[in-house]
Amino acid sequence: MRSLRRAPRTIPLLVTFGGVVLAGLSVESWAKQLPDVSIPANRDLLRDPPFDRLTLIDGTILFVDPVSPRPLPDKEELRAAESKESPRFERVGGLLVSKAPELNRDPSDNAIVIRTQEDDPKDYFVKITSIQSADYFDDILLAEALRRAQSNDFDRAFELVLAVRSRDPNWRGLQETADRIIFLEGQHALDRGRVDDGLRLLGQLYERAPETPNLKPLLAKGYAGRIELAIEQGAYALGRRVLNELRILTPDAPEVARMEQRFISRAQRLAEEAERLSGADRVERLADALRVWPSEEEIADRYRESFQLSPVLDVAVIDIPRRPGPFLECPADARIMSLLYRPILSESSDQATRGELPNQLAADLSVGDIGRRLELRIKEGISWNDGSRVINAIDVARTLTDRALPSTIGYDARWADLLSRVRPIDEKTIEIILNRAPLDPAAWLLLPVGPAHAGRDGLVWTPSGPRPIGSGSFTLGPLTRTTSRIDRADRLEEGTPPLARINERRLDSPIDPVAALRRGDVTLLESVPLDRINELETDPEIQIGRYRAPRMHWIALDGRNVLLRNRSLRRGLSFAINRVELLQERVLRAPLNETSIPSDGPFPVGSPADDPEVPPLTHDPILSRMLVRAAKQEMGVDAIELTFAYPAIPTARAVASKLVDAFADAGVSLTAVERPQSDLESELRQGARFDLAYRVAPINDPILEIGPVLCPGYAAPPQADGLGALASTRILQLLLQLEQVQDLPSAREQLLTIDRETRDELPILPLWQLEERFAWRTRLTGPSHEVDELYEGIESWTIEPWFSRDKP
């Protein structure tokens, strides 16, 4: 028989288990001791064939194919039971071997077959008592896994553990080793500041093995770190939930009392600051204290008392106004303007022109000289809400003349073309001379009025700095990119609304406005995504209302880009849009209904300006590609690359990527850019250049509003070349003709013509019309279920104090 060779050069495993302490925890407490082994340097435990390591009674080390049975029987018991005389075996070094196994060998011989892992492997029939120790491949894998875990190589460690599990899921020490590695990885994550990851791992270990030594103290430390982080970030509700979990886990841990005191101390400090404040400021500071620690009943009582005197309304809105002042630059301005400034006329009606409506400045409007001369008389006794003086003719005259000056913020090119001159007759009377007789003179006076002594930015200098001074029931406070504060005016008079403050917040992703409403973080939600209506309808604490006018959605096109002046390209873009599919699958997430449908033009379906004979816009991807290809040939270009700006609103976000894909399929490359709605709309109305832009607006007065719908910069200063954005000269001709119309029937006929021509000329790409919804919590009383604007009837609104308590 060939003599047995010594094992090749080896490297030692660095993990030993004889009482060694790792990370403060004795490994001896982990079920069993794993081997202190050495393996060949060229071995890959996961790729190479498995092996066992046998140590013979003379110290020889062999690497052999995995032996069987696993584990081997206890050799001491075998040695005591076997006969002293065993002639069938002979000693070779430290090994008792037989040259070959015999088929009829009695199992009581207590021998196994081994195969050496050499260049020339040999099989031997080996007496188990000649084996001093056996290190099994599974144990070697687990030992290596622990070594890797100590070196923070947790991915490799778990690969080794999974290898053992795939070989024998019930192998002794497998689960204990896996738990040990999870403990080490959780501890490593906590030490590196990855608190959430560490708590997740240790929490999983706690669910499976709660009695793991040192696990609870480590969890308590991790939970305390997570609570500290939540407090620093202002996520107090999250911090209290984590504290409650810690209290359940380790009620006697010192971290419980320490973290609870952190919350209480911060809440008390805020409550002390509230004592030095008054009105809505006091209410909000007490509310901040309760957000930190709502269990303080003394603070809660003070909050309720203060709230009754100065109610505060929190509102989630789509966007925030761009700037203070009596300017209508974007939809957010229109939402709050009636709260801040009284208009000359509230509406274009006989009641308004006779001065019978309360929230307007005009006491009377008379029209003469065949509609070219207007005489306007201002109501008596209306003051600016800083109490400085009463509103008079010079304030209205300043507003009207500023709108005709290109250098001012509120400039309107159409009004500048219409106005001849404005002349105050006395303190309460103004004469307005027009270049021509408009169809409805009163419609041009539906605009807010600012003080004549304000600067061009609409702000008045005060000892505390420049601020907007209005005539409405509220004043505009600080503005940020995501918040606006609207305070009740200082003056007290009949009709002052009971609300002391309105806090508007734009809740950007990842904050969900609908979830914020349901939690009670806000009380009023300006716009509810249509696919979330059903979710709110099932909540008994929520009421849902709707806006009377549907919101029209369309894509504006800038004709100043020579590519977009090509009619074939515009038609190709239109055919690329699958309006029905996008509306159903991305916006409504439900079948179409009567109020939310694809549109075929700028006007709501069924309105007097909508021609019912206009066929719907269809989706035809093949024709779309053909038209885009034809457009490229006509213009002599190989590629068309455009930008696509869209507002940060739910509907636009839902379809933007799909529109980009659809246009790409047609052969047009778009770069999509998301913008705050106020920024985007303000720039478009000022005549800024763009390529494609997603826009949304209600159409309340088609005669006055159709121009800005089809051309964003329709009223922009001349230097901006806003009218150049109209991609169709035919549509521009029709719009200019509409401004000259003198009677209502002719104007309506002209609108129908524009609707028909828009279907073919496509100065815009119509998308759909949607019924817009808003929602509020039932603690707010007063909003109507059908309104024209969000704050309609706010003078009668009341609200009950409320703050969020932790669920037991």
C-alpha cells in the first residue's frame, strides 16, 4: 500500500472558539463550538468540491471527500465496545486500515470508506477509532462565515451559511451561526450610523431568538439612536412610536425614561415660548408643543382655549403664490386674491355694476359714448386694512394705468391696446376712455386694486419693512417655496371671518397630501387626485366637494420654434397621444365617466363655445410616424429634439413619461422637465420661450380667456413677442377678430369658428377635461359642496380645535 501523504501547505482560519469573546458576547453560548481548522490556500469553499478534514491519532491531517455517516459515531464508545483482537486490520502509521472493503463485512466492525483528495485519489476502509477528530465541511463553512462576518464581509458570510443550508437545513449549529452573523451585522450597522438597518436586523433576530445574550441592551441603544434622529428631524410621531416599541421591548431600560424626558422637555420649552406670544402665533406654538408630546393635558387645555379665540386652518395646496401684491400671475394667485384685495367689480353682472355686491369697490358703473366712455364711482368708507386711509379714485386709477405700462408686473397687452386714458374726476369718481367699445366693458374691471402709494412690486413701506397692504379680510404673511401664511386683517369690522390664520402648504413627494388629510395634518385639501376619490369617500371624517367649472388640460406649443410651426408635425404629435388609454389607466385608474373625458379642443364639451360637430381627436401611431417623417422631410432635418415642461401636479406627473414615450415612438425626442406650477405659469404668461408645456385651467369666460389658452403669452409685453407663440396665423387672425366683435351672438359664432379651426390647426394639443374635487375634514364647518373657488364663503367657516393623539 502506498504510504499516506501529508496534507498540502495550509492557511489557518482566524476564528477560534475556545472561550474567545467576540463583540462582547461569548461564542460558547452559541450552542456548539465550531472547528479551529486550516484549509489549503488554493481552496474556494463555494466553488471547489466539498471536503472533510480528518486528523489521525498520529497527528496526520487528511482532506477527504465528505465522510458518511455525518457526524461519525463517538469513537470512545466504539473503542470500548469493539474486540481487542481484530485480525482483519493492520496499522499503517496512525491508521488502522484494511486493503479493501468486503461486501459481507459486518457493520459492527465500525469502519468507514474514505477517499483522499489527491492527484491520485485512493479509497481506504478505515477504523473510526483511528480518527482522532473529524472537521466536517459544513462546520468549516460556518467557521469561515463567522470569520467573514467579523471582517464585516456580511454578504460572503451569508453565502456560506446558505451553502450549508442547501446541503443540510438541519445541520447542527446552522441557525445559531446565522443568528450570530445577524447580530454582528446589526451591531455594525448601528456603529456606522445606519440605525434603521441595524434595528431591522436585530428586530428580526429578536422575533426569532429573544433570549440572545446582550441583544436587548443593543436594541435599546439602537432604538434610542433612532428616537434621537427622529427628534432632530422633527418627526415626533415616528419618534414616539419607536419609543413605545422600546418601552414594550425593554420597559426597565434607562433609555426609556431618558428618551421620554427628551420629548417632554422640548414640548414644555415650546409651551413656555407660547406664553410670550398672542393670537394665531400662540396657537401654532402650542400646537407645535402638542406635536412633540400630545400627552401633556395642561398644554392641550391651553391650546384649546387659545384656538377658540384665534382659529387656524391648515390647507394642502397645489402650489404657492409667486410674490405678494395685487398681481394675477398664476393659479395660486387667483386662489387667494379675493381674500387679500377687493376687486373693482366682483363679477360682470348688472348687480355688480349697480354696486349691490358687498366685496367690491365699485358703487356704480355707467357706460356712455357707445361703450367707449366708462364712469366709475367708488364706495364710501372702505379703508386699506392697515388703517392708513380710505380707498379712493387715485388707487383705482393707478391700478388701471399700471396694467397698460409694459414695465409693470401686472401689464396686460390687450388692456394696453384697449385703454386710451384714465382720469380721476374727484376722490370717488374715475373716468375711463377706451379706444374702442368692447363687448363687455365690465369684464375688463374684474381685477384687484392695490394702494396707489405702494411701489411697483405692490408693497408698502412700513416701520417693520415692506409688506403688502390690501383691502380684503386677510393679509399675506411670509412666503416660502412651500408655504404661505394668510392672516386675518388687524382691523375689526362686520363680516370679518372667524378664522385668524390660513396656513397653506405645498406637500412635495414623498409626502402624500391625501394621507396628510386623513391623518389630520391638514384640514382642507385643494385638489384630490381623481384616482383617490373612492379612498376618501369611505372615510366618515372627510367631506368632498367639487369645482363647478371643469379643468381643461392641454399641451401648449411655442410657434417661435420654427419646427413647431410645421402643421404636419403638430398633427403627428396629436395622433401620437392615446387620450382614452392615458386618461383611464394613468389618471382615473377607472373607466371613463361623464365628467372626465378626452377633449377635442380648448372648450369644455357641451359648453356654448364647443361645436358638437367637431370630430374627436384620435390615436393613430402609424399615421403619427408618417406625419412626423413627412415634417422632417419638409423642414430638411434628420431629428427633432424638444423640451417638455410640466407642472408638479398629480395628473401631469402621472402622464408625463407616457407622453414622452408616445412622442419618441412617433420620432420626436422630448426632454421632460418638472416645474412648480406657479413658476411655469408665470413665465409662460410673461412670454418666456418654451417648446411644449403642460397647462391646466378652468374656462369660465371663453370670450376673454380663449386668447391666453391658445397662446400663453397673449397679454405679455411686446418685447417678449408673446403672440409669436401662436403656431397658426389663422388662429391669430380669428382671435384678433374676436376682440373687435360688438355683440354677443357674433362673439359666440366666432368662438365656434375658433373651436372648429383649432381642431385642424392644432395651436395646442388638447388632452382632456376633468372634474376637479377638493376635500375637508368634518371639524371644519362651512365649505359648500359645489364652488367656483376654494375659499368661497370663507366668512362663515368655523373650525374646532384638534390635535393628533397617539393610538394606544
